Amino acid sequence: MKSVANPSSAATPSRLLYATSAGLGGAGLNTTSLEGVLTSWRGGYLSRAICYANRQQEVPAGKVRSLQHHPVRLLSCLGSKDYYAAKKTYLDWQAAQELRRGGYDFFHGWSGECFQSLVEARLRGIPSVMDVPTWHRNKGVVKPAETKKEREARLKDRGWRDWRKHLHATRLHNLAEYDLASVLLMPSRKSAETFLVAGIPEHKLQYVGRGVDLARYRPAEAPPEVFRVGFVGALIQRKGVHHLIEAWKRLRLRDAELVLVGSVHEEIKPFLQGAEEAGVRIIGFTSSVQDELRRCAAFAFPSECEGFAKSTLEAAACGLPLIATRESGDAIVDQETGLLIPPNNVDALCAALEHAAKHRDELAEMGRKARALVEREFTWDHYRQRIASGYARALATGY
């Protein structure tokens, strides 16, 4: 999987269409989408970007088509999963319509929301790339295109009573997207592994990683007096927060505090019983993540499945050593930028946290190396350069 510019990387599209169900500017994928659009805008070949909100000033409004006030917003009364699925379906339809009108020579979409658009691009011989925010749909396990359970559900779920289910991208649609896109943009090396296991050829994968704002996320002038460990992200089991809380309760470290920044989901609430007495503090959502990180001595992220957790990069940029799984992304380099732990292993997490508490000088040096890694490989400039290389790769395929 290529991670740097190729000799052909000077090749660029002329009239690119970018489509995302996120917004341009903000947090999370909104930031990533904006940086993706800036790749073609600053390169001089953005024709149009379709999104759901425009919160930035650099790209002219005439180049951005916001769907913020389009009819699909009337479906916001649905549950969040169904509503987001409806948004993605509507975006895909709009992008396909744009391609059908003509005037574009390249398409950039996102997994799970561009099946129709990729079909239209392929029919017109237009090269394309597809951003994959997480792992292959099969998650690193060899599976048939459609399992027996999925086939039975598909045959059963018919009629108007099941209309909400048809808003969601199916496994077959996801697999078709992987095939239709000229190049797949990989957020992390772990993500790429899941595609290789599924039989996707390496030449079709372009590593793009993620980026971080080094001016906003920077180290504190001095480490905290107490051993404060931070976590930033949705408080859900997939991210291993319940294991982190369990480990902290077991250790009962002196002069130590675990700070959880993010929205509390129902599935985590049972694990929070007695957590406060063990030194766990819940911040909830905050727009000043960087300030919370600078108050910490280390950062823990024991996730079992991520594309590339942006909070690990933000923590590394703040000079924090990471206690994280390989599944969290590429900011963790064992014994260099932090301590690598396996997912879903409370004992290993306990050992890493205890080691970090007893060897703060050693971990501080890892934090400095974490900052250096980000400066060297994970700024938004690096991210945009890797996307441009993905465009060149797609152009070289001829479709």
C-alpha cells in the first residue's frame, strides 16, 4: 500500500466532484471532509463540493452546494440511524444527478453513500476515489458476499412496513462500492489489512491516514502534578471505555485521575457505578478538547475497531504518550510513542497504566516522540498530499 507520492503524482483531475454527507468544517469527519475538499480547491481543480453544511470560508460559496435545507431534513424526526441513512441516500442521488449532467472528469465520494454515484462515474468512464472511514465491511474476516442470515433478512424484509430498512446501505452495496471505485483511500494500516484479507489488491489501496492542527494541539508548558490519564471520544463499548473504567477501578492508583471526555451512551452507564470514588471524572462534550489534553500526563484509547481515531493524533500533538491498541490507528508505535496493548484485555491495560504511573519520565520521552511523529507524518498538509497521490493513482487506472 503506497503512502507517499508516486512518480505520476503530478497528474491531477481537471473538474472534480466531491460528495460527503458530513459538513465542511467543524469536528470529526467534518474536519476531514473539509481538508479533502481543500486538496482539490488549492490544487485548482475543484468543480463542486456537495455536503450538508458549509462552515468554512476558504472555498467560495459558488463551489459548494449545501443540502442543509433540502427536503431530506424533514426526516430528522426519525431515529438517528435512519435519519443519517436517509441523508446518505439523498446525497448519493444528488451526486449521481450531478455526474449525469456532465462537466466532471473525476469523482470523490465516501463509503456507504456513493453507490449510485460510482455506477454513474463508471458508466461515463470517470476515475474515482472512495474514502473509507473505517474497516472493510467484513472486518478482517473472510465471508461470502452475502451470508445466509443476511439473505434471509433481505427476502423477509419486504413491503412498506420495512421502508426504513431500505434506507441503509447493505453489505452487497458496500462490496459493490469497493469494486466500482478506482482507488480506495485507507485511513490506517489496520484498515488496509482488512481489505487485503478480503482480497482487494494492494495496488487499489492508497494510504491517506489523518491529520491534526499542530497550532491548536500543542504540548503544555509543564506536566501535571498528579498522574492524570485522558480519554476523548464517544463513551461506548467499541472504544473500550468499559475496560478502561474497569482497569482504573482495579488499580486504585494514588494521586491519579482518569478523565473521560465525550458523550455518555446508555451501554456505558452500568460501568460508571462507583467510578467517581475510584477517581474517574466525566467531562462530557467540550469544544476545548485541547485544554483537557494539556492537563493530562498520558492518553488511553483501548478501542477494538477504528478507522483512525483522531483523538490519538490530537493527544500525540499535545505531547502525550499513548496507551492504545493498534486498532486505534497509526499514532501508536510500541515503546516509542507509547505502550501498545491488545484490545479487550483488561489485564494488559492495567499493566500498561501501572507502568506509566511508575515511570513518568520514560513516558514523557515517549510523549515527545509522539509529537515528533505527528509533525513528521500527520499534519493536514501530509493528509492532502496523500489524497493527491490517490487521485494520481486513480487517473493512472484509466477509469
